[in-house]
Amino acid sequence: MYKYKIKNETREFEKYISIISPITNDEYAKVPSLSIKDVDEIYDYAKEQQKLWAELTISQRGAFLIAWADLLVEKKVYLANIMVNEIAKSYKDAETEIVRTSEYIKYTVEQMYRIIGQNTSSENYYGGNKGKIAITKYVPLGVVLAISPFNYPVNLAVTKIAPALIAGNSIVFKPATQGSVIGIEIIKLLEQTGIMPGVVNIVTGSGSEIGDYLSSHELVDFISFTGGSKTGENIASVSKMVPLVLELGGKDAAIILDDADLDFTIKDIVSGAFSYSGQRCTAIKRVLVSTKNKKLVEEMLIEEVKKLTVSNDMMANPNIGPLIDVKSANYVDGIIQEAIKDADLLIGNKRENNLIYPTIITNVKRDSELAIVEPFGPVLPIIEYDNINDAISINNESKYGLQASVYGNNINDLMYIAERLEVGTINFNGKTSRGPDNFPFIGFKNSGMGAQGIEHALKSMMKVQTIVINK
Ligand code: G3P
């Protein structure tokens, strides 16, 4: 039974929810299920404490964050073990996520020093006299609601919390249900730094009970959400005129041109499609290949997928582990069964509880369910294109527009395609992925709203204020 502080005192909670381990499908832990009344109390306190927090300097706020970054690394073994059990992330990937997050925090603190306002004179405008000087600076928005997903429960929580805090905001942090245990643990580490109470407030519980209330609360000044597109759309519809940054779903295509280096390309695609069992918004979720290369690509993909290790033992760092829950495994399995009715299975279509074996299906029609939806699991469709413009059209038919990868060696072809893909990031000869974390990260269409990446994240959580001096 996990407990945590509300208004700086550890509470006895009336209701708890079970966290089910994807590995055993048994209860792993219980976390508090907060009420509407708890949420009100937390928002009131976050609002009150934010004003004091914003009075501190960047260095003073940064000292707590840097101490937190060091504690995360110091406790990475303990934290990684929780992630293995709570979200079935391999131990190695869990540790990597924690170290990446620590680095993210430190870079964010440093980057904040470089977010500098400016001064402007009325002389710098048509016919302007010299009578006015504008001094512009960035100020915090206030209370930030950070909602993180199950698949990166540390990194995609902190990529919201760290920029918000260093910019002078306070945080109400709602982790995904599976991700609540690790969420509670990383907030406890932040509290160990001595940060003032009420600046970071965790809220766990049922999204159906408090989700809309959290997003529509009158005291929230900004919402940063990572998760499914449907939930993102709902947040946008219930939130009240507050700025949003939404990192949503994707259907990232790997477009293989005829002159691609297939040895490298096939390995890269398999890694991009199947890491964390495909449970990544930036996973490669479809392969577009021309008739010329298709047969060879199919054969090479089969051989590469055969090398993937599949296991429930996430301490052994398998390539493929169990999906996050039974519902997700059923969904992915259902998509596979539907797809193979009128397309051709190359490898996979095997399941053991939440474990879905890596599956590749070819001759998938561009308007079929598997070509369109985001399974969020280890299934990869191969779609044939006639020519480069056809490949561009297939990519752009998707309602998603997160990233795409284009593999080829002619820079003119690569640029021709890149300039026509309706996605936030185009990767030349590299798999789709978020990061390095100083890069912008943006979703077009149903893949998101607003921009992430450290500098964009910082500026999205501040507003510009101008003081005009009249001479
Ligand atoms: O699904 C979350 C998305 O941010 C994936 O991140 O680093 O695996 O590309 P990454």
C-alpha cells in the first residue's frame, strides 16, 4: 500500500487501486485513489506554493533539480527493478531511461539560463520615435498539470516536471495507472532534496473518476500530456482555455528507396519497430517498399526478426516482453487475426498471455485496419508502393503525423520526399525516435500539439511579459 504526502503530510487514504503486473497479471501494488476533494486541496496548495517557488532564482530552483538528477542515478537499480515489475520494461532499458532522465534534468537547468528576454525600442519600427523602450522577459504560467504515459514513466514524467519547475511553475503530476508506483518513488526522491512542499504534487487514481476534473480544473494554467490520441482529444475538449502540449499516437512509416543499404536498413527497422515490444509512439509501425525490393526485404526482415529474443523474464533483457496488460494484448492479437484474413503472415502470430511474438504481415492493403491503426504492439505491416509519389501519398493518408524514416542514398530523392511528408520529424537513414532530448519533438495532425525537446518545453511553460518605459 503506497502512501504519499498531500500538503506536506502523509495521509491515510480511503480508496486504493491495484496495479497489475504485466508479467504475472497479478497485483503488484496498491496506490491511493484520490477523490475530487483531494484534487481541489492539491490544486489550492500548488497555486499557493507556486508564488513562493517563483520568487527563487534559477540557480536556487536548479539546485533542487540537480540534486534530484543525482538521486535518480544513485537509486537507479532500485527504480529500474520497479519498472521491470510495473510495466515489464527490460532492466537494461529501465536503467537507460533513468540515466537519460538525469541528463535531461541537468541540461534543462542549464538551458534555462539561456532563455533570455530582450529589450526593444520604438525606434526599431516604422516612423517610431525614441520615446519607448520595451523590456521583455519570460515568466512562469503558474500550475502545470503533467500527465505521463506507462511506457516511459520516468522520462516522460520528468520531461514535463523539470522544465515546468525550473521555469518557476508548480506541478500537479498524474502518472499513468501503470507507472504510478514508479511515479510515487521518483517524487519521493524529489522531496528528499528538500524542495519546498506543494511545488510538486502527485495524484494517483482512476482516470475515469478524476481525469476530466484534473484537466478542467479552474486552477490549472497549462497541461502537458503524453498518451493516446483519443485521451489527448478529450483533454483538449474539457480543458478551459489553457495552453496544451500533447504528445499523442503515431503510425511512423519506414520508406525504403530502391538504392537503400538493405543490410543496415533491415536491422534498423527491426530495432525501431520492436523495441519495448512496439509500445512506443515513435515506433516504426509500417514498412513501405517498392515492388523491386519487396521480396528481398521480406526475406531479410524474417531473418532479422528470428534473432529477437522473447521472454517474460525482463531481468534477462529480452527484445520482446509482455505487453502492458491483457486488454492491450487482446487488441494487438485481434488486429493480427483480422489482418491475416486478407494479407500474408511472414513470421509470428503466436501468443502466450500478454506476450505477443514479433509479427510481420505483408501485402497489407493501404486501407486495411493494420495499415491505419496504431496497434502499440510488436506487429509490422509491409505495404507496397509503385513510385516515390505513391509512397508519399501512402504516408500522408495516415491521420497521424509524428515521424517517418526514409532509407536511401540519393540526397535529392531524400529531400524531395522529406519536403512532402506530413510529419513532425523525418529521419534520413535512421529509425524514428524521440531524442536526443535537445532536438525538437513535434507531432503533426493527430500525433500531437505543440513542441517538446528541452528548449521548446521550457518556452511552452512560460509566457512573455513586457514592461514599457516611456521616456
Ligand atoms: O512513446 C513515447 C515516445 O516519446 C517514444 O520515445 O525515445 O522511444 O523514441 P523514444
